[in-house]
Amino acid sequence: MSQILWKPLEKDVLSSQMSQFMQAVSKHFNISLKSYSELHAWACNHSEEFWAYFLSYSDMIVAGNYTHVTSKDTMPGVRWFEGMQLNYAENCLHYRDTKTAIINCDESGEINRSSYTDLYDKVSCCAQFLREKGIKKGDRVAAVVTNCEETIVFFLAVASLGGVCTSVSPDFGEEAILSRFSQVNPACILFVDSYLYKGKFFSINEKIEFVLTSLPTAHTRVLLDRTCQSKAYSNVVLFSDIMTQYAPSDIKFEQIGFNDPLYILYSSGTTGKPKSITHSVGGVLIEHLKEQRLHCNLTRDDVFFYYTSCSWMMWNWLVSGLASGSTLVVFDGAPYYPNKLATWKLIDDYQVTIYGTSAKYINASLKFNLDVGDSLDLSSLGMILSTGSPLYEEDFDYVYSKVKSNVLLASISGGTDIVGCFALGNPMLPVKRGELQSISLGYPVKAYDGDGNAIVNAEGELVCEKPVPSMPIYMWNDDDFTVYKNSYFNKYPTIWNHSDFIHITDEGGIKVLGRSDATLNRAGIRIGTAEIYRLIETQAMIEDSLVIHIDETDNMILFVQLSSNDSFTVDFKHSLKHLIKEKLSPRHCPNHIFPVTAIPYTKNGKKVELAVKYIFTDQEEKINVSSLHDAAVLTEYRTIKESSFVTKV
């Protein structure tokens, strides 16, 4: 049984929005629900009743009446609440008061802050401009932008017209940008031509010129010019001019169908062209309200931060916090600049109550030996959110010993695919070492064994047995659902297979063990890569690691990135193998261990085992190098293969 590291006080459980919702469900449906597990079981067994009731309970601003909750009960292609209309931006801007909506900051500190009235007025100016330019419902608007207030303003303006947004961060290369945007033929593009990172401005002027030339459908071009290298672009409007040339007025929010598109996100694209994952306005909003209010207990009193870029779904998730009236802290820059405590310090600077980051950031803070709690006050902090990769048990220990002992640490896991979470935090439940607290409310998530049977207290494939609203409505330009089905229904024709390897405990806790497409299979035993990473990355010398398994020869190869001052020796290799055998098992022990200077990641920060595996199995044509943060990293792996393996492994 996992060690309990934190548990809520009874009064906090009873006052939480999750508990209040459970009580409301019990009263409305004349049933008796006494625990989250009972609420979750009811929501999954009565899916239509649950989602219909939460729609009403959430006070979403909607128009019209729906004819049915779902069009069918099997996936894919389910349509939700047909007949109902709404507008995402209207739901985010309905407070229109003096409370702070956005605190906009970067490495140099606070840039500005806007109230909900200020935000409404800025969106109004942008919406007028876009309407004059002919942007309308269904038009795609692309953005190469930083995480700042102006980006949110523009996104909400597009959404107010019923347009469809899609964005990437400015560190993407030309090929990566165009492999995404060229699929959707944007009518408008918002862009920056430089960005700040580690105290330096990086110009992307030439890249932007090429992108603009390569997107002929983007007849409207807007330069976000708060900091820019040049204004000498042809047929470009400055964002600052929009703010001065239009006077704020009431926004006409276009009402669009619950299943109409809101934005297009992209798969990592490591093995081919990125998939254009299209999400609905209603599905996004209802899921984010459920996750943020019930699972994160988000209220108007909260100050909400997530370290993210505009190419990661957590940016979209963060923006939805406006629909609950909270204050968003949006930050652009490097996480450890100008010092290692810089991003943690945002908690004190802006009285952040819910602080979101990546598991890799927490693990790096551990390795830096940052004593965050001794260095900062952190009295405002009530919840820490972590995602992007599994949060190791030692990382849980670090947070409770070196950050704050009285905090809800919520490891969350989902994806771009559902722009939300399959499993996440819960204010009604304790935090257990190494576990995600609960499966998302209304999500019938199971772990399946190799025969497709649901299992508990064992490792299996993450599946979702029923449709949920935030599953994609379709992939762009995938009229017959071929790409959609191949992505999520290639294993079980009517059950969503997420390609994550998980362990669900009999008490409802979840451990994410890595991607199932990177799962190691030795002698019929499936091994999650996270098990190996968790163990060896606790070693002081090791900064990062990656492991692959060659099925044909049963060869497991481990790559380790060492700290700069450490050297790889035969004794170190033997000690590492001994450690793995002793702490895990002989099956976990690699045949080969090689030192490397870097581990390959996608631009969204995902470790890329498959790209390395393709090198070692002579399938490099399957690698989409434009998806990688630094494709040059792979050269070292090619050299290792050529020098150490004469023939195919």
C-alpha cells in the first residue's frame, strides 16, 4: 500500500466543490453517494445523466435546447448535446468586472495586468478588427506566438466570431510550423518575430518571412509588436494599432453548435506528419470546467499559473480558467532564469494558489537540491499540478520535504488528444506517494491486459470504455475517420486505446508507467519505461536517460546522460546494471549501456524512445525530424549504432 503524504481536513473535504457536487447529485437523483469512488461509479454507469446534470450545474452560458445528450453510445463519431449553441469567449468574459483577469509577466518581471473589464474591452477591439477583415465562423486563425496576454486576447476574439484557432511557439522550425499550418489553410496569422529566453532576444525574422510566403490563404497578418525586431513586413497590421484604432463596445458573440470546432491541436508527429486534432467548443468547455472546478477546486479567489508554451495543450487548459473567474498568471521565458528559483518565486510574487508545472521541472529542482520552502514564503500555495511525464516517487518526497508539506500535489495525465485528463487530482482524497489521486469524473478508464480484460493491481493499457465530450470531433481533412480510427481504435474497434501503460490500484489510485508503444516486452513480461527511468535518474551522476528494446533479438539498450563533470567508466556501468537487477529485476537489466550528451525530446517536451528505436532497427524513414526539439541529437545515436553494432541489432 502506498504511503500517504498528505490528506485534506474533513472541513476542507466537505467544503470542496467536488463534495458539494456529490451532495447535489445525491439530492437531485434521490440517491446516497458517500465517497468519490461511489460518485465516479455512478457517473460512469449513468453517463448521459451525469453530463447533462453537470452542464446545468456548471452554469455554462448556452442557447437553445438539445435533442439528446449523445447521438450514440459507441465511439468514434459521437455528437454531444445536438441543438444546443454557445460561445467559448462569452463564457470566459462574462464577469466583466474590476477583478484581475490576467497578470502578464516574463523574465524581467510584470509587464501589465488587466481586469476582466479591461480584457473584455481588448477582445472587443480585436473582434471588430477581425470582423472587418472578413474572419467568420469556421475560419482558421494560426499563431506563432509566445505565452502572453495579447495571445489570449486574440484567441478570445477569434473564438467570439466562431473562428478556429491553432498555435505553435516561436522556437518551432519552418518545417514544423508549415507541416501543421499548411494542413488547415488559415485565413489569418498572428505572429511574433522574436522572443526572450534566458535574458536574450532571439530573432525569427527570416523564418517568419518564409512562413508568411508559404501560407497564401492567410490574407490577414498581425504582428504582435510589444517587442519586435522589425515592422517592415508587407500587408501586416500591428497589434498595438488595433488597440488604438478601435473603441471598445459590446461584443457580438456568435453562437455555434456544441460540436463545432474551437481549436486544432497537433500530435507530436515523431513518426509522420502531425495529426490535426480538432476539438469542439462545447466539449472543451464542459471538460475544463469539470476538471478545474471539481478536481482542482478552482474558484474566483484563485490565482492560477501553469508554466507552458502556446504549442502545448496546457496553454489551452490554462485559458479556460477565465470561465471560472480566476486570475491567470501568464509567463514567457526560461524556467530557471535568472536563477534556479525564478519560476517558483512567481508563487510569492503574485500570490499564486494553484501552481502548474512539468514533472521534469520538479525532478530538475530535486537534482538542483533547491530548498524552495526555506527560500520562499509560499503561504498562498494550496495546490501543485504536474504533468508531461510520470512524476517519480522521489519527486513526491521532494515536494513534501523541500517545497511545502501542506499542499495538494496533483500529478495529472491526459493529453492533446482529449485536451484534458484521464486521471488527476482530487480535493476529497489523500495524496499517496507515486500515485495520481483519481480517475477523472465521468471517465470509465480501465487498465486492459493483453487479452482485453480489465485488471486491477496490475499493469495494462489505458482505455476509456465510453465516449466523453472532449474527445476530438475529427482530425482535420480526415473525412472518413481513417486517421482517427487508426490513432485510437486500432486495437479495440469501439473502445478508446490511449497507448499509455498504467497501473490502477484497488483503491482507485493510478500510476502511469510510460507510453505503451515504448513498453519493453521481455520474455512475455511488459515493463514500463518509467520504472527504469525512476530508478536510475535518482543517481546523482545521471541527468537523463532513455531505454529501448529490440524485439527481434531481445536486446535492451540504455542511454544515460551524465552530469557535466562525471565520466562513464566500466565500473559505473557494472554498478548501474547491478542496481537495476537488485532494485527491479534481471528482466529490467539492459544488455548494453551507452553514455550520450543529450536525450531526444519533441518540441512539447516528450521523450522520444521510438525515434531512437527506429535508428537501431533501420527504419529511420519513419522519423519526422521536424517534430524534434533538436534533431541533431540523433546523430550521436547513429554513431553508436554504426560503431557498436556491425549488423542490425
